[in-house]
Amino acid sequence: MKIIGRRQPGSGGLEQANGFLKLVIGLRGDKPFIPRGVHRFRSHEEKDAWTLQMLTRPTRARPR
């Protein structure tokens, strides 16, 4: 068997990302990052602008 490269598996992986993922889920709540469905754009730039707008839109205040 031929081995190419010397990449070593990293430690942690999902355990390290767990805190960040919980923060993201807490901030977004039940609202998805990108709305579901088919979206058509005239250019990649238009798609990128729309995606950025969807990712950074504010969440609605939750009723208490």
C-alpha cells in the first residue's frame, strides 16, 4: 500500500464545535438560515447578495 501525504487526524472535531453550534442554534431559533425552495438568480453576484442577506437578517423577537 502506498501512503501519500502526512496528514494526521485532528483531535476534537465535533466536540470542539459543539459550543459554537449551540450558540448558532440559540441565536437562530427555529428559523432556517436559508429559506427552503427553488431560488433562481440572474447572476452569481445576485445569489451571493441574497444569501448574505438571508444569513444576516434579524430574528423576530419571541413572545414571552
